[in-house]
Amino acid sequence: MVTKKNRIIIKLCSILLLGGAFIYYFFFNNPSDKGTVFLRCPSNFIFGINCPGCGSQRAIHHLLHFEFLEALRFNALLIIIFPLIIYITLIWLYNFVFEKQVRIKLFYNNKFVWTLFCVVIIYGIIRNINVYPFTLITPP
């Protein structure tokens, strides 16, 4: 029988292994280079438009190299909300590993959720407008 302590250790080791593999791969492989195994954005590939997430893989690569301005060029929205993404991920991992139910009220607030949703949609629209200054947020 697996005890609660052993379950926690297994979960932590699994997270460290998978998270470490993710970071290792993104650190040593640039999605912009030929020959790397990164999926191309379906909306960009099929329709030729940039979704709100386009450039995220390249932005993560540059973030891991502390190239913040370069990361901003690829996906400014991701970089701006990155602290929020990290916070949400840490809360989720804490709940998963320690089998808790910690909830952050802000994330269950309708105004916050709708505001974030609208920001993402507006960002996705304006990054496809081929007129300066909107071209500044189009991934290179």
C-alpha cells in the first residue's frame, strides 16, 4: 500500500522530471531553428493568421535565456501575464501534490475571467492588423 508521504514523493519526482525535461528541451532547442520538433500553430499554418499564442514557444525559449526584449517581440501578452501563469501553475501543483483545495477568489471572479478573455481576444485581433504600430506585436 502506498502511503500519503510516498504519493507526495512520487508526484514531486514526476513533476521535477517532466518539468525539468520541458525546461531542458526549450533551453537547448530554439523553435526558430530547422530540425527541432516543435508544432507549428494550426491557425497560422492553415489560415495564415496569428492567434494570441503564436510565438509562445519562441518566447519561452528566449525567457529561459533571460532575453526579455526578444521574448516580448515574439509574444508580448505571454510575457506580461507570465507571473500570473506561474502563480496559477504553482497553486495547481500544490493542490495536486498535497491533495489540497486551495482556491484563489480572483480566478473565480466573473469580471476577472471576462476581462482576461477580452484582453486575449483583442490581442489576437490587433496582432493581425498589418498597420503600424500593430505590426510591433506580430511575431517575427
